[in-house]
Amino acid sequence: MLFTGAGFSSAARDIGGTPVPLSDEIAQEIWAISFPGETPDGSSLTDLFHHAARWNPDALGRLLRQRLCVDPAQLPEFYARWFSVPWKRAWTLNVDDIEQAAARRFDLPRPIDSISALVDPFSPARLSTRALAFIHLNGSIEDGIEHVTFSTTQYGDRLASHDPWYEKFVDDLVSHPFVIVGTRLEEAPFWQNLHAAFGPEVHQPMEVCEAYIVSPSLTRARRALLEDIGIEWIPTSAEAFAREVLEPPIALAREAPGAPRTLH
């Protein structure tokens, strides 16, 4: 399975031709519409989103649609490799629409079914599909700022409520091999659901996962934490990983269409 975060989309460009922002970059832009003319003071993205959503929701919505809607025409070719792998399904923390842009830009081997965990009711039947189910755990920008998880209070709501999509993600993570790219796995709902599944045992080193995290850099302490649950770091970029690892199995699948389509 595939799991992506903000770093996965950073090589894409928005509809205005600007690179899709990372969290610190979008925080600076939200600051500009929240406190115009004032010097940034290090306010967090979660707090800035809460303020902008309350006091200037129209401007916030326009900003996010502009910055997080991906231009298919400018999408780098290496994304075709990521979306051509026969993943069982894909999960993402991102609210951008890169998977839809890829479906429009490339001739992919199967369609993509975009699912929002904040709008679409959980349904096992929805996951039993020939299409690649691409589940947005934090919602999708096309559904508006009230249907994403960005702000302090929105994260509070997620932590206080039953979250079947996150539960399914954690179940997948401990049951299937994963490639994780573009995230350091810092999201509180992830750890809440992991602890709910394993209880106090999760505090002890135990390989609950069989996963690889693809990232050019990772702090030593975070690496140790992830190693404790069975997640191994691969120090490379999403583009390099696509070129060096993902291309051979895709080429093999095209040459032998009757062979099992499994990524090893």
C-alpha cells in the first residue's frame, strides 16, 4: 500500500504555476491574509488556519483552492510511476488533488477513486474496487475548508470522535506492507488509533508494521521512534525512488500482462 504526505506533492505545481506548498509555506501565506502588514511571529499552521477560517473564510478558501489544486499539464513524469504501481489502495494526509491531476495527465493502468474521510461514509464495499482507492484522511480541498483537518479545533474534533477511516488505515498499516512518502508520521490521530489498537504495548519496541518511509532526511530521534514499530527509513526523494525502484516492476507488468501484478 501507499501512504503520502505533503512532501509527496512538493514537485507538483498549482494552477498558477507555483510549486505546491509545504506546511511552513502555506502557513506564511495564511498569515498574510490573517494579519496583513504584520511581521510573522512563528504562529503554527493549525492556529493560523483556525483564525482565518473564523474571520476570513472566503479568502482562506480561495487561497487553498489556488495553491492546492494541481495543474495536470505541469505534473512531472515521475508521478506516472507512482500512480501506475498496483497498490492495493492508497492513503494520504494531503488535501490537494494530485491523484486527480495524475489521472487527467497520464494514461494510467486503472482509474482512481478519490475518497474523503470527512465526507464519504466509511464503507468496506467502497474499497472493493478495481480502481485505486485514494483515501484523503484529512479531507479534500474540493469539499471546502469546513471539510478538511487543518486547525487546532479540527484536530480536536478528530481526536474526540470515532474515526472509522483512520481505524481502517491503522489496520491496513499493521496488516500489509507499506511505502510511506512525504510525511514524518507526526499526526496525533494516527498515534491515537495505533495506541487504541495495541494499548500499552505500543510503548515498547515491537514491529507492528512492515513499512518503508521514503524521505531525503529524517531526524535521528524520529527514525528511532519509527524503527521501534517496524518502519525503515530509505534516504532518498520521491522522484529518485520512482526512477530507481518503481520503474522495473511497472515495465515487467506491461511486458507480461498475464503475470501477477505484485510489487516486491
